[in-house]
Amino acid sequence: MSSTLESGPDVVAETEIKHSRFLAVLRRVDSDTAALAFVEEQRRLYPDARHHCWAFVVGDEPAHRAERSSDDGEPGGTAGVPMLQVLHHRDLVNVAVVVTRWFGGIKLGAGGLVRAYSGAVAVAVDAATLVPRERREVFTLAVGHGDAGRVESELRGRGVSVLDVSYTERVVFTVAARDATELQNLVASVTAGAGELVPVGTEWVDG
């Protein structure tokens, strides 16, 4: 099962090897455009650094994932690909990582660079809070305004993902469930049989 970063601030981890400083920053992203914007942001933050190597994996569906990496001037294959391999090994999606390096005056060699860049990413991932990504069935549920607060509280309290709430003549919840039958039973219980789930497809959500 794939995982991603918990929503929140970037995860930052710093390592030092033979006086070279490696700053790894992980960010949750939802597109390759957002990932590349993140790379440029890190470049602007640390213009004094020699290298800003990066990798990203975006997309829940294996057949439609976008992934790229860059050595940013390091010898070919010593930074971007090893960083990407760490993301693959941890089965991470919708994640970008930039490792910024300040050269310490001692060359690390190809093997040393591979270990340094992959190790920097691994330290950051170890420091991150990860959540699973799950494909769930999605439904809408319309209830009266007077019951909406209680129904929403019951749904969330039983672990149902409430993806959206819209207020029109009735309150319409968009919900995602691991088990459709279990959700049907819960809705029947909290609405005294009056609530009707309308299937609207599937969606990837945080588990």
C-alpha cells in the first residue's frame, strides 16, 4: 500500500558528511507543477549552495504516476536517482524531496555521493509522519439541516471520511468508506432509515 506525508509543514532533516552539509526537505505535492515549483523555491532560499538535487513521485494510480529526478550538476546517477529510489523503497506517492548541498572541500566520490543523498532522504522520511493512501467508494448523503450536525458527528466519530459538505435546501455530505455495507448500516442507524447513499465513484484518500 502506498503512503504519503501527513498534511502539514515540510519535513526538514540535515546531515553532514566530511564537512559537506546536506539539507533534505520533503513536501507533500499534488502535481508535477507543484513539485517543480517547490524545487525552485528551495533554490531561491539557498542561493549560496552548490547543488539542489531533487526527486518526486506524483499520482496514486501506478499506471498514471509522474516521477522525475535531477542530479543538478553532481556526477550522473549519484543523487537524483538514488533519492528517487528511497521514495520507491518506502512506497511514497505525492511527495517531492530536495536535497541542498553545501560543499565542504572534500570530494566524496560516486559511491559516497549515492550514500549521502539517499541517506539524507531516508533520514527525512524517518522523521516524517506517513499516512496510507487508500481507494475508497464515494457516496453523497442528503439530510435535513436540523440533523446535519448530529449526522456529521456520528459519521466522523465512526471513522467515515467526510470529503465535502454543501448547504442547499438540504445538507449534502460527500463521504468515502472502506466498507460500503458497513456505511449503509451506519447511515440507516443514524438517520432512522431515512438517509439514502448515492454512489458517485471512487477516490483516493488518506487512510
